[in-house]
Amino acid sequence: MKGASIDKAVELIRSSVGPTVPEIALILGSGLGFFADANVEDPVTIAYSKIPGFPESTAPLHDGNLVVGKLRESPEPLVCCLQGRFHRYEGYSLDQIAMPVRILARWGVPTLVVTNAAGGIDESFNPGDLMLIDDHINFLGSNPLIGANVEEFGPRFPDMTYAYDPQLKEIALSAARAVNVPLNRGVYVAVSGPSFETPAEIRAFRVLGADAVGMSTVPEVIAARHAGMRVLGISCITNVAAGMSAEEISHEKVEAAATSARGSFSTLVSRILAICPTSQSDSG
Ligand code: HPA
């Protein structure tokens, strides 16, 4: 996607939200879109269909709204929630999947919090657990930055050593302690889906060093780092991965587990957003 279409999208968002740019954007994964409805005060809600160039959200449990406002009971910061994201399994290219992140970056949002539903590969994880994403493995077989580099977005060969920001991880861990929500840590492996994995694939991913598996997040994180945003990632473990129990995996079970984790997810993420450094408080 070219810079001009991104500028049009930013123009539309600015004309609805006003001149203040949010400090943090939050991408809400499957079953986690409720967070914006429950926690954002006096929201400005923009349907994705109104934003020029935005793909259409076809995934189940993905509403397709951008919700901007302040957090309930917290004067700062202004946050922008994306209720719904785009996935490879919907047929979108990784470049299209990354487009909302590029819009956020162009708008000037400095920090991105990505959330998702994921299958637990680590044997100590249970449905309903939360996992801080320490790092990722891109198993999508592609990259959102393939093609001519658009210099105005970022460099040709962006570094991924600190894909998940060390300072934001510390903030998330201390937020978890403060609100008494257990927070595991681990490596997220991204696959295209839409079929869930086979047990043999899960065994292979464990050998590769993955602790959780899902069908999203990685393209967005790569695009965000390319554009110089700082990233934090939280997975909601909705099931044990394929072959780790006798049970089959279904989207309905994923949805039910994400719903049952609402309380801890909401408590933790609200706290993280409230204590994240803002551009005023943080020199970089
Ligand atoms: N595999 C892939 N994606 C997922 C899973 C899973 O087990 N659970 C939730 N999203």
C-alpha cells in the first residue's frame, strides 16, 4: 500500500478524533474485542468500512471498528483500540494485514500492544492463562516487508532483536504483579491457518522453541518495528495445542476460553495501559 492511501486514511481518522494522537494502540484478538466496549470512555468509534483502503474484517469474533478514547477511571493516556484484525487465512497478503499498523504509525502513535488467542504448547499452560510474548517465530512463509521498500515507512532491513520492547515487558510484568494476575512468558509461533495444527506440527514447534501458536500478530509486529513503533504482546491461551490432550480443538472452545479470561485480561491490560510511559514522560 502506498503512502498516499495511508495519508487519506489518517486524514479521515483525524477528522473524526481531532488533533490529539493516542499514546498507545491496542489490537484486540479473537474474543478480546470486548475490552474496548468495557474500558474506553466516551469513545469515538470508526467502522473499518469507513476508512479508505481498510480491508474488510471477515473473521468470526472480529467486529471491525477502531475505537478511540480515554480509559475508564484514568485521565491518561488516549488509546486507540482495533476491534478486529486481518489474517492470512482470510486471503489477505501480509502487506494488507500490516496496513492498519502503518496507518497508526503514520498517525504518530508510538506504542503498539498486540493481543491474540493462542494454543498453549508449553505443557504448564492452561486455557485462560495469559502469556507475555517474549519473542516470535515467523512460520507464515512470508513477510509483510517483501517488495519494494517504502523508505518513508522504514529501512529495507529492519532489526528484530528487540521486536518486543524490553522496557514494556518489564512494565507488563510489574503490572501483573500489582494486580495479582499470573503472567507467563514465552515464544509465539505464527502459522497461516485456518486449519489447526497436527500433533506432529506441535511437537516440531516445541523443538523449535515455541511456547504458544496462533494465526496472527507477527505481520503486525514486523510492520510496527519497521516503522519504529515499540511493541508489547500478550497472548490469551485458549486451549492446549493439538495432540496435548485427547480433546479436539474448535473455534467455539477458543471463543469460550477467551470469554472466560475476560476478567484477568481486562484487569491486566488496563493496568498496563495506565502505567505505560507516554511520549511526555519518556525521552525514548
Ligand atoms: N492454534 C492456532 N491458533 C490458535 C489456537 C491453536 O491451537 N488457539 C487459538 N488460536
